[in-house]
Amino acid sequence: MHKANEVDNYMAAYPEEIRELLEELRLTIKKAAPKATEEISYGMPAFKLNGMLVWFGAYSKHIGFYPKASGIEAFKKELSIYKGTKGSVHFPLDKALPTKLITKIVKFRLKENNKNFK
């Protein structure tokens, strides 16, 4: 049994159907960036490796995914079907998470962080 951390506590505050989406997103990020560490940053779960990689959080109608502006820009075409901002994408709660796309974005951010890390 693993010890609960701050991310577990964050996720535990949500209803089961939202927790399941958050856990799916968390596992997708972990698989794409297995050496990254989890933490709470800006009040939400985040992954870090050679700098911050991505953040995610739950809202009333969507799961927010924050791969920095560069991660959004690099996948602008694929993300165009979702609402979002310059640095975020909103995955609706009633649709499956695009895990293959999330994996590509996380791997892109990993390369970006590794390139910028001295």
C-alpha cells in the first residue's frame, strides 16, 4: 500500500467519476514521464523534471490540463476541438480523455525541459 501524498489528498476531495478521470490523467503522465516527481503547485497536482512539466486540476465541467503555452502551441491543431486558453486545455467530464495526445504533449514538454536544463 502506498503512502498518501498531497496529490492523493487533492484527488480524494472529488466524487468518484471525477477521481477516475484525474487518476487516468495522472497515470498517463506518469507513463510518459516515469522519472518525474509529483507535487502540488498553484494549488493543483503537477509533475516536475528539470523544471515544471505539466499541471492538472478538476473543475465543475472539465479537467484542466496545463502543459505551458509551448505545449498548447505545439499541438494547436489536435487541441482545437477543446476549449482552453493560451496555456491550458479543458477536457470535458463527459468525454474520454485523449490519452495518446496527452502522452505526446508530456513527451514534448520533457524534451523541452531537458533541452533547457543545463
